[in-house]
Amino acid sequence: MKLKIVIPILRPPSVQNYDEIASRFQKVTSKCTEVGITYLEKGPASIECYYDEALAVPDILNKVNEAKEEGYDAVFIDCFGDPGVRAARELVDIPVVGAGEPAMLLASLLGERFSIVSILKNIQPLIAGNAKVLGVDSKLSSVRYVNIPVLELQDEKRLLVSLQKEMIAAIEKDNAHALILGCTGMTRITDSIRSILISQGYNVPVIDPVAAAIKFLEMLVDLKLSHSKMTYMPIPEKIRYQ
């Protein structure tokens, strides 16, 4: 299987070698999955609101279309907000997912109710809206946030402290039975936050949305399934750019 990962932001200056980025994803892929990486050429440095999402979508669609033309079997848009996913499914007939939908579907199977802990307060409406469209909003206990911008998530100690506080609050105050890391920039510390919660007596699933999305795509490709063209119909031909 060939998997294209669209990272829907401008390439950071620190990223020079895509092999290093690919290795992060290959930790959760099957051995037979070949990974390709691309960043946007036009778009935001991070996605933290509807406006950022709107800026990212045009080039996301370009990258998805390129992946199809290059012979990739599936595309993962590496963002919990699922930017451009539905439009991309109209554009191509190979499976396309973001990080949000697979994680929420998995959480709804693993617990009666679940909470998402994301980055900033202004991402809450976007995530809650996606849950409603997906049909799992009745199981969504809360969308909490660590109040750390995406570009500052490299501070692992600060992130762990904030995640611990918000996840325990989600369990004790919001009655969450499963938890989701609500930003793909958080997933490198999945094992650490799981261990912390278990050590404090909270034995609940903590879902890495990147792993959930990649495994979901591998399953779809293995089963020879993709999104329905009765839902995501072919794009009508018309003039769109002058």
C-alpha cells in the first residue's frame, strides 16, 4: 500500500529531511505500507481556527489530486480538524481521512462517552461541529484545551502537565470514559500521558488520532473500500477560475 500524508501547513524551516518525518508515521504503519510526505506550498503555518482551515484547503486539494495521479492508494490529511476532507473525497476515488473522524469513531466504540483535549479555546466550535456532522455528538462529553498554540507544543513538560490536568477533569467532571488527543502535534507523548493516567488510577483509553487514521486507511485499502460516490458525488464540470 502507498500512503500519501499531506501535512496541511507550510513546511517549517527546521524540516530539511522528509525521511525523518516519514519515520514518525512509519512507527504505526504496517510493514508493507510505503509512506510519502508533502507540505503545502500555500497556506498557514498552523491550523487553529476556521480561517486557517480556509487558507489551507485549496492547496490541500492540489496535494490530494497529485497523490491520486502519482498512484497512491490513500491519503491522510494530518490535522485533527479534518480540513478539506469532504471536498477531497469528491475530487478523488481513493480513501481520504483526516485525524478527527477515525479517532472519534474509535472512541465512540471504546467508551460510553468521550472527551477531546485540543490546543486552544477557538478550536472548540470546529471540533464540536465535526462531531455533530459525524453523528457522534451525543457521545461527546466535552472538548477541552491545554491553551498551548500548535507551534509551542514542542515544550513536552508543559504539554504533559496541561494534558494531565484537562484529561483528569474530563473524566471526573465531564464523565468521559475515553479520551482523544485533539491535535496531531500532541501524539508523540501518547504513551507518556497514558502511563501518567494509569499511575493515578484512571484506566481509560487514550487515543492517538494519527495512529487511528493510518490504521483506518490501511483497513479500507485491505478491504478494497472507499467513500461512497452517492455521498461524495463527482464534481460538476464548470468554469471555476478566470
